[in-house]
Amino acid sequence: MLEIRDLHVAYGEIPALKGISLSVATGEIVALLGNNGAGKTTTLKTLSGLLAPRSGEILLEGESVRGMPPHLIVRKGLAHVPEGRRVFNRLTVRENLEMGAYTRSDAAVSADLDRVLSLFPRLGERRAQVAGTLSGGEQQMLAIGRALMGSPRLLLLDEPSMGLAPVLVEQIFETVGSINRQGTTILLVGQNAALALDIAQRAYVLETGAVVLSGSAADLARNQDVRRAYLGEM
């Protein structure tokens, strides 16, 4: 579904991605791991059109989307849930969800709204509430739900568990698994490496803008370097 070839991205003269290549097959959850500054968020922003690469290729279902504006990439079936949630604070929950479907005019929008509210019943309870007054966990649910309203085939999730209580972290990851089982392919940047590797089929490890490890999630979860660096083992 997604293929990145030799992607280079820089902030001014400072290189952020140094020729990374990776792929995500239809139906997979692929985890992208790495410490702060490794290039994970830059990768997702580049895929969704928020950053322009210096060189390299981005193929979505075999079609190049490099240089395409973000709203057209959304129409191609890619949705991005950014780090920090970025909900529209002054809009209600329902209005935020409706904004997620702004590129659509098909008859399935109402059914997708019902689907999102079934995945996140708490949003249904708060559909008339202003988003800025929601808890952090509720805002994360809303950000994911808003992205799903675009009916994406590929969902980019950037640190969905950041800043959440442990019980909410587990709930979010369970929901991510459910979204995948319903047919959405996922590229996941996970602060919680253990949970990310637990639900993913494959994973890549980034260090200073380069892929240094890749393989099945199970193999990486057993890798001693990964266990020391990302799973807190000595």
C-alpha cells in the first residue's frame, strides 16, 4: 500500500531524514520506533504532505504522492493523526468529526459517524461538548475519530498514547487494533514501544534520520538492543 524510497528531508540546512526506505502492506500495522529527534514525526508529516522532501519517492497504492497538497493526499485515502491531537478546541465534538469528512460528499458519511461513535462511546456522550473542554484521553479519541471520518485506507498515528493514564493507553491501543481488524492499514509511531510491538506485525527503528533496524515486531521485541533502548531493560 505504501512505499517510501530513499527519502531525504531537511529543516533548512539541517538533515532530518537521510534516505529512509520502508513499506507498509495492505492490512498491516507497522510500528515506527526511535528516540526523540530520530525522525519519526518528520516521516509522518512528509507522508501527509505537510513537509516537502528534498529527494526520494512516496508511493501510495503505486501512485506517487510526493509534492501533492495535503487535502489531495487525504482524498487518496491517507489520514494523519498528529502528535498532540490538534483538535479544533472551539468546535463541538460533532463538529470536529464532521470536519474530518470535509473532502467527502458520499452517502456513507452518516454511517462512518455511527462507526466512530461505536468505537468511542464517550464521544457520543459528549457530542455537543466543546472539544477544548475534553480530557486528554477524550481529545485523543476525537483526533482518531476525526481522521476516520475521512474514510482512510491508511491511517498514520503519531504518539497516540502520549500523556495519557495507563488505563487509557491500553484502551487506545485496543481501539487501534480494532480499527485495523475492520480493514484500515496503520503506520504507528509509538511512545510505548512494548504496546506498539505487541499489536504490530512489523516495525522499523529510526536513529538520527536513518533506518537502523527492521523486521517482524516479534523479532524486534526479542532484540537485545531494542529491549535495552526502548523497553527499559538493562
